[in-house]
Amino acid sequence: MIGINPSIYSVECGHYYANPRNRFWKAFNSANLTANPLFPETDHQALKEGIGFTDLVKRPTRSMSELRAPDYIEGSMLLKNKLLHYNPRTVCFSGLTAFAYYLRYAEGIQEKVHLGPQTQRIGKSLVFVAPNPSPANASFSLETITRWYSDLKKLIDVTT
């Protein structure tokens, strides 16, 4: 699972998607992406089920509007190298913006991206894009985000 960048709150807590208003864990658990529900404090247990967490940009901010092109350039190349090294079966970007910036700066591709499975791969990894669960993204309801994570689960189940 790849977010855009960590919030200051998440970094202070030491866990992914730690803001209680973030809808990630509710959608993730409702989609049954792991055998047992996970929460920010137990995010490390996802690794036991083959799910890892990282960000496109590692610099924490209050808002992604604080990020600049150099952040995305550096982060995209580091992420690409990490993904090629670990070669996960499936990669999920949390948000259209995260994947669009990755494509632009790591692959040199500028195109409109869509939710769901992508035609592009990163190495051999399938790519899926889900809505950004941030409370700042009011465009998508919790139910809609959950449906996209359920589609991700179906993709993972088919490819395992």
C-alpha cells in the first residue's frame, strides 16, 4: 500500500494512517484484506500476510500541498527502485495523485490515471489504484473506498 506521504501525526505515532479521521483502516478492514482486522498500532502485522506499507514521498507534512516537484522526483525514483528490488505481486497506490506523480517522475509518463487495475506494471508487479482515504479527500465516501479495496482483494485473490 503506497500513500502520497506521511502526515506529521502518523510520524509522531509511528504508524501508517494513524489519524483517527483517516478512513483507511475502516475501509481496509471492511474489505477483509487481512484475516484479522488491523489498526494503526498493529500495522506491522500486515507484513505477516504479505502486505507492506510505504509512501511516494517520505517527508511528513500537514498537507500534500506542502510537497514540491523535487520531493516527488526523489521519492518516485526511490520507490521505483524499492519496488523493483522487492518485486511484490501487486502494488496499490492510495490515490490517483500518488500514482500520477509516480508515473510522471519515475516512468516519464504523463497521462490521466483512473481507479482500479492499471495497464502499466512496475517491473512484474500489477498496479491497482484506490481512492485516497484521507479526510481531506471528501470526493469519496467510506463505502466507495471500501468497494475499491474489495476490488483490490479480488485482484489479489485471483493472482495468488
